[in-house]
Amino acid sequence: MDMLMDAKTYLQQARQAVKDGDDGQALAHFEYFFDHALAENQAWRGVRLSYCLMEWFDLGQRYAPARERFMARQADILSAFEQSQEPELFNEYRAMHRLSQQGETPLAIFINLDQHQPQLALQCSEFLWLDLLADHQWQLAYRYMGSAKKRYDMFWYKWDMALTHISQQALSKEKMKASKVAHFSYVHTELKLFLMLLEQMSDPNFSTFQADLEAKCLQYQLA
């Protein structure tokens, strides 16, 4: 690999190789980006665990060596996590498992950590807290929730960030509205799960947050 090329260039070349049908080159560039992007810039963290992995996994649907490397790396990362107990490796395994749906589930791993290594579980909890909600693991989710107010505010912070991103796009009025509705629906789904958690656990914040959410749903016509 050309060490003079930056991470962005490797990702671009991986995508171009996919378009050109050069699957071997695409695999090499995706894996190189995955391995080296963070050393260049920590800002690549999100892209590395989302677009890079998704496109690598998609490549594996038509190119067996790409899938084999993906699964091998997933297994290696789990092994490295078990040995080093580095929370970020747990997050990497979770991101890969979400795509492959193969191997031990992150939830099962986390439940075991909660039972036997609670401090490590606490360090890993933020990476799959929403997964705990989605799986209706109310007791676990509540235990690792932290401040209910901070959690609630974080949902709206994500919405504000989405609005900022949408407003920066060159979209027609209709497409911008559709994008806003789609993003709000996503946040709304997460918030409904969050409210279910608070209701299940008889949290005193439930009524206040429920009323606030209903008001915002009416504002965006999602009630």
C-alpha cells in the first residue's frame, strides 16, 4: 500500500474499485482504511464503523474472499477484546456483528460482563445501551442509564445535529421536509422505547418527558 495516500483516498479508491469490478483491490483498500484510518484522524471513527464496514460487507455478498476476511476480522477482534478488555474493541465487534449476524451476540457478551465483570460492563455499556432498549432489557438498561434528563436531552441533541446536517444539503423544499420527517421518525422511535423504560421502572421523569414528546410530535405532525 502507498503510505503517502491518506485514509480518505483509500476509501475513495475502494469505492471506485467496487464500481470497476476490481473486487480484490476493493477489499485491500477497505481493510487498509479500517486498519489505519484512526491513526491518521480520530474523526474517521464513525465512518470506519459504519460506511466502511457496510461497504466491505456488501462486497462480501458477491466476492467470497471479502466475506471471509470480514468474518475472520470479526473473530480476531472478539478474541482481542477478551484478552485486552479494551472497550473500543467491544464496539468494533458489535458493529461487525450487526452486519454479519454471525457469532456470539454482543448482548450475550454484555450480559456475561454484567454478571462477572461489572466495571468492564460499565465501560462498554454506552456502545449498546440503545440495543438494551430495543431488546426490552429494562433492568439492565435502567441500571446503566445514568441521568434520565441527560439521556433525554441527548436524543434531542441528535435531532438538532440531524437538522443542521439537513439544512446544509442542497435539497428541494419537498425533499428537505421528507428528510426531516424521516430523521424525526428515527429519533421518535428511540424516544418511545426510552419512555417505555421509564414507565416500566416507574421513573418520576416519565410524565414530564411524555408530555414534551407529545408536543414535539404535534409540531412535526407525527402524533
